[in-house]
Amino acid sequence: MADLLEILEETQEKSSEEKPHYHGHRKRLRERFLNEPKAVADYELLEIILFSASARSDVKPLAKELIAKFGTLAKVLTADGVDLAKVEGINEAAITAIKTVQEASSRLLLSEAKAKPVLNSWVKLLDYCRAEMGHLKNEQFRILFLNSKNMLIADEVQQEGTINHTLAYPREIVKRALELAASSIILCHNHPSGDPTPSRADIDLTHQIIAAGKPLEIKIHDHLIISETEHYSFKSNGLI
């Protein structure tokens, strides 16, 4: 890490261009992050993310404003672009920087979930589902398709709905499983209310999908309901 900092310092010293007043702050913050990432506060980490979006302004006030408005760094990263755009001082480049970090995090979690049979990496799968769905304002119904070795082969959103309702079609789900040569599936949807407890409609739909898949030997491993901080497993609670 020391060698990396020396290289960066040498590169920066070659420039004789006058630096803005916050240049020293940016340099010190980058160095502190590279030496001890965990010691950097959430708003400072957000500052670093925003550096590339604004080369000629101090982004510390914007970073603090975003944290104050949305509550946490995680909520800033998962905020809808439309909501981010309402914050004074933010521009398209800043929104792009923020959403790029979110997408990179999502892909990392998906890669980890795919690395092993899903049933052996359940925590990683839940982390991925929460990152993808836990923050959404409307319900979304997605299907995780598994092969005969229980490896995740596809993750697809089947339907998107309103704040408290989404439709799912058992025959379409089974048809798609056949197209992907999937042996089993995991159903997954979110509850924007924060309460992952299944409704009667959730339970009935799950049983309909199980019935549709049974003649074709497509197994329903579980139905997960995701909220921002919790989840509900049909299998763990004896509903499958």
C-alpha cells in the first residue's frame, strides 16, 4: 500500500497546475482510505465516490446532505435516481457514480451466490436478494432458477406491481423454468411495508405454483419475502 501511495504522490507532484483549496483534503482522505478503509466515516466514503463526479467543487457538503436526507449510506446507494435528483447540488455524474457503486455491489453479491450450490450459500443468497429488493418502493416478484446441482443459473424479475401488490403467473413461471432447463426454483418478492409476514394471497399463490410445477418435476425450494432488514422463508416456517 505504501508503494501505491508513493506512486500516486509522484504523479501528483508532476503537475504544476494550481489546485483548489480542497485539493489537500481530497488527497488526505484518499490516503486515509487506502491505509485504513474501515476508519473512514460513511459520509467520507460517499465523498470519495463523488470525487469523480465533481472535479471543481467541494463535495463534502453534498455527501453530508445526502446522508442526512436518506438516513444511511446504504439508503443513499439504493435510492432511486429520481429521488437523488431532487437533492440540491447533485448532477447526472453524481447520480451515475452512486448507482455504479450499487450495481457493482449487486454483481459482487450475485457472483458470490453463484459460486456454490444455493442451499450451501444461503446467507449470501439472502444478502443478494436484500440488496436487490429490500429497498424498493413497489412490490417485485422475481424467480431464482437452479440447475440439478442447485446452482443458480438465472435470476429474473417476472412482475412488478404497486406498493402492496404484484401479480405472478404460475404457468409462466413453470414455462420459463422449462426454457432454462431449470430443475428447481426459489420464489422471491419484497414487502415495501417492512413486514415480511406473508399474506393469504402470498400463501395461495405459492401453493398454485407448487401445483403447476409438480407434474413437470420442477421443485419449489422456497418462497422468500424480503424487507429492508428482515426476510420470511416459507420453508423454514413450514409452509412448503
